[in-house]
Amino acid sequence: MTTAASLKGNARGSAQGNTSAVGPLLRGWRERRRVSQLELALRADSSARHISFVETGRSRPSEEFLLRLAEHLDVPMRERNSLLLSAGYAPRFRETPLDDPSMGALRESLDRLLTGYEPYPALVVDATYDVIAANRSLAALLDGLPEHLLAAQPLNAMRLTLHPEGLAPRIRNLREWRGHLLHQMERQIALQRSDALRAVYDEVAAYPVADPGVDAFDADTDVPYFALPLRVEHEGQVLSFISSISTFNTPMDVTVAELAIETLLPADPATSKYLQSMMS
């Protein structure tokens, strides 16, 4: 993992190189967000001429101005460091491993949060959906999956869900849920520059999809769902969940910025009752 000292060393080296590299990166993020130079200038209290000069390499932006542009373009924290490096500045945001002693309070808080969600399944994933932590309720739902999937390192939530030997055969509305997950990943890929996420997407999108044999909302339920549910079988019982995802509002570390907490909330009384009995 890169340390703060090595990041500063890299930045000093970059400052001696071609700082015009920031221009194409900035233009790429602006076009990705579909924002004109004039609109970005108005948001950042600047001028379209200055934005143009930065993008063409005729002007080197200050560190604070570059960060202000990144904020208005909603550039991910990891990529803000890349923008700073390309302009010859030191990265502003650390990337601390979760097993670092300084992250002890965060790990303990996440563990307490996951435990507090029980009996509802919950997990923490990173930017590529690798599972960082999970509670006992989720582990119970995964019971019976092949060992080669459960023992894989890193354990990936998308792979576990959509793999033909994973949860996929148990999901009653697989085509709808699969479409939702793939669309979710497509939106993230469109907003980020992540080859790793693209690789996960390409893998899971290529998994074969068997005919589930039932409709998404078959005759065994008359529940008026308010959001697309995940309907999955567990020991002969069809459970219905609504997915809720939470992130940190004001992260100051790349690792923290890329964490997401997903909770599967019961979508009907029968599921809630089953979960209570399962964990009692």
C-alpha cells in the first residue's frame, strides 16, 4: 500500500515532469459529467477561458483550484489524487489499509453496525464489490454454496450473487435482479475510471442465465412491493428483501470513501418473521 511519504516523493517527481497531463484528465471528467466549460466555470467561480487554458496545457491550475473543479465534477477521491499528481502536486487524500491500527475504531464501528442489523443480512463491500465484512444473517443465506465460491479470495458479492453455482439458482426473480445489478455497475463504471470494476462486470455479465421457470412476482405473493425486491429461496421458504446501501458522507481517506454498507431489509411480514426465527 502506498504511504504518505512515498506519495509525496512521487509528487515531487511529477512536478519536474510534464504537468500538462492534467488537462486531458480534467477534460475527460468534464465530458464524462456532460458539463460545458462555461457551466464548470460558473460553478467554480472562474472563467471558461481559464478552464480552456488548463485543459489545453496553457495554464497550470493551483492545487486548490484543481480540487475545487474536482468537487464540482464529483470526481471520486481516488481520481482526485490522480489529478493532483498529474499536475505535479502531492496527493491530498490518504489510502489507509483497513487492517492498519489507525483504522481500529472504524473496524469496530462496522462490526457493531453489522451486528446491530441482525437478524437482517448486511455486508460491507469496497469499490469492486469485494466483501470486507458481513454479519451472521448473511452467512446463513449463503449456507450450502460450493466451497470454491465461499473460499475464494477476495470474496466478491456480485460473483456470489450471479454465479450459476452461487445464489443465482435460488433467486426467483433472477432476470430482474440481475438486470438491476448490472445496471448499477454500468452506472458506476460510467462515473468512474475503474478497470477492476469493469473486469468484474465483464465476468458476471457473461454468466449464463437459466430460465427461472417463474415470473418475478408469481402467484404466491400479493404483497404491494414499493421497490424491486430480491426474492430468494432459503430452505424451502421464499424470502423477499429490499436492498439499502449506505456510504460515508464526509470521507477523508480513499479506503473509507470506497466502502458501502448494504442491508437486506425484509419486504414483507413473512420474511421478517422467518429471519427472527432463523437467528433466535
